[in-house]
Amino acid sequence: MIKNIVNLMRRSSDREVEESEEVLKASLDTTRIPRHVAVIMDGNGRWARRKGMPRSFGHRAGVESLREAVRVSAEIGLKVLTVYAFSTENWKRPQEEINILMDLLVEYLNKEIDELCEKNVKIRAIGGIQELPPKAREAIAVAHDRSKNCSGLNLNIALNYGGRAELVEAVRGICAKVAENELALEDIDQELISRHLYTAGQPDPDLLIRPSGDYRVSNFLLWQLAYTEFWLTDIMWPDFKGVHLVRAVLDFQRRNRRFGGLNK
Ligand code: FPP
């Protein structure tokens, strides 16, 4: 009896979340959908600890939030969603946690690839992919290949990613071309640098979402975030649902972006 009531309550609260997501979605200005949203998926560990569970429990729950974010991004017509899954600094974590994160990545890609392709989602792993374990590289290669003709949402998964490392790589690439006389010094401008980043060909993020109450950029998309709007929340990533993404986008639509200029 009590179990039934609890289930009923759970179902009706799920319905409320769904309904408010639908209501909020309907109030979006479809002419001002951000082209690119970036997310620092933070707070998995603290979320799990608060529940007396191991950190891995939080990461697994974080994958569910990622699924939600991808679903809503595709539904509202985002062009690019970039998620920070593993930074160049995350190698400092215990090997056991690193293994869990790599296993989750492989599981996510293998399990989701059919549905992602059905949703027309194109996957791009950004970061030092060559330094990831072979099974992660294989799953990424398959996901790249399977989704290469998709033309809807571009899902960038930042793995072994660091904004500074990305800039170092770009500088090296440009210098090599200058040394080979493929480029002249005068050819180097902001556009050219953007074209040498992992996000080449994609617009810079319009909106950065950081859950979990920290106010840091954490070496994420350092070049690309120059004029990005920030949306910070105390919600831990595993509790971040589709409705929160819609709220962030609605809030973004109320911002007055001047890019260093004046109001029109
Ligand atoms: C930061 O939270 C989160 C990470 C380092 C990993 C993010 C990974 C996922 C959401 C799931 C796996 C991803 C894929 C692509 C399948 P934290 O662990 O540092 O949390 P804390 O700050 O509370 O300790």
C-alpha cells in the first residue's frame, strides 16, 4: 500500500517535471535559440557522497543527465552541445575512478549510438584522444564513423581536454605551417586560430552551464568562451534535468549581449 502511494507520488512528480519542461519549451523564442551550449558536468562525486554512495554512483547518474541534455538539445534545435567529460587534470584522480569513467564512456557510446544516429546527432570527441585507453579510442572511432553523416545536433564530448593544451596544439600546428611556408605570419589572425582548435568550423559557445555551485572555468574552452554567457547553478549534475537546460536557455534569451559594444 505505502509502496503504491510512494510510486504514485513519484510518477506524479515526474509528470510535473515533464510538464514544466514542456510549458517552458513552449515559451522559448525559437528565433533566438543559442547555437552552441557548453556544459561542465560537475558535482557527480558530491551528489553521490551526500547519498552515502561511492563516487561511481554519481558518475553513472551523471550519464542519465547527459542523456537528458542531449535529448532536449536536439528537441530545441541546438546546433552544438559540448560536454566536459574528462579534463587533462582528471588523470590525477585514483586509477579506479579513471577506469570507471572510461568504462562509462565506452558503455554510453556503445549503448546510445543507434539512438543518437536516429536523432541525427553527430559525435565529435575533442581533446587528446590519442592518449585515451584503446577501448575508449575504439568506441570513439566507431561513434565518429557511425554518426559522420548526421546533420542535426553536434555533440562534442571533451575527453582528456584542456583549454591550454588545445591552444598549445593549435600554436604548434600553425608554427609548423609557417615553417613549411604554407602560411605567412600575416595570415595569423583570430579566425585562423579558431580553425586550428578542436572546435574548428563550429560557432563559439553562446552559453556555458556550470552546475554544482562552483564558479570556475576549469580550463574549459578558454579561447572559445571569450563572449559566452554563463549560467551557474547549485544543482548537482546528476539532478540536472531537461527542464533545467530549458530554464538556462530561457534565461539566456533575456540577456543583453553587447560583445563589448553598446546597445542598439
Ligand atoms: C565532475 O564531477 C565530473 C567528471 C570529472 C566526469 C563527468 C562524467 C560524467 C557526467 C559521466 C560520464 C561521461 C560520459 C561521456 C559517458 P566530479 O566527479 O568532480 O564531482 P565533484 O566535484 O562533486 O567531486
